[in-house]
Amino acid sequence: MISLLRVDGRLVHGMVAVTWVGELKPNVLVVANDAAANDSFHTMTLKLAKPANVDMYVWTLAKAVDRLNGPKYKAKKIFITVGTIADAETLVSQCPEIRRVNVGPEVDGTKGRVTEGKVEISDGVFASPEEFISLKHIHDQGVEVFAQITPQMPAVDFAEFAKKFE
């Protein structure tokens, strides 16, 4: 069972490892990111943030689709992180068990939070018009889409932030 897919430019960090994992209590944390999966140093650094009592895998998007649709992980409670809204759209379009997408902050490795040319859809969460179209595609598949930095903060649902793009 896939409990949540979260878009977070940092993939795994303290907020994800402590707050979101603490809230969701998954058995498995999947990082679906081509760059990280193809860079052993990046994979190693992500795994340093792995919470206790959770299995963690860093997979390419293609491998994530294959594994998430296979039988091996059906009985597991899975939390997925991806780095971009485009990656979320890719996974949702190919993994029908993803029913909830949380949009967190995207980041650039050199500049921090990416805001230029984007609209703030929730406190600290930004999306470009192109990313909004991807989020609409996800929403139109019957998937719950919301923006939320931490589980303790109020969630902003798709209908509410969609008004900012009208």
C-alpha cells in the first residue's frame, strides 16, 4: 500500500525522515530519482538520513515503477519521495496505487528554494504554470493533491491553490 508520494527537492532530510515518516509510519521509504539512483555518493548521503525501523531504497523512476507495480511490496506501507512535480506525474501515470500526492518545496542545489517564475501555492511551496498543469493531470486521475510543508501545518488542497492559476 502506497500511503503518500511527496515532492521534495531535498528528497530525504530531517523533516522527511522525522516528521513525515513519524506521521505516516511506513515500512518502506522509496526515493525515486534518476540522478540519485545513478550516483553512489548521492545514494549514500541520502541513506545517512534514513530513519530507524524503515527500509529505504533509492531507485530510478523506471525501477520504482517496476517495483511498485510488482507483488513484492504490496503488503508493505510505502512512502515515496521524488524531487520534482514532473517526476510525481510520471509515477502517478504508471502506478495506479498512488492515490495521494503532497507537494513540498522544490530546491536547487546551488540556490536553495526555487521561486522564480512560480506562484506560492502554500506557505513555502511554489509551482510554475507548467507544474500546475502537471498537478492538474495528477488531480484529474482522481488522485488527492495537496500542498503542505509538514503534517502539523494546514494542508492546502488542489481546489484552493488552483484558484491562483485562473
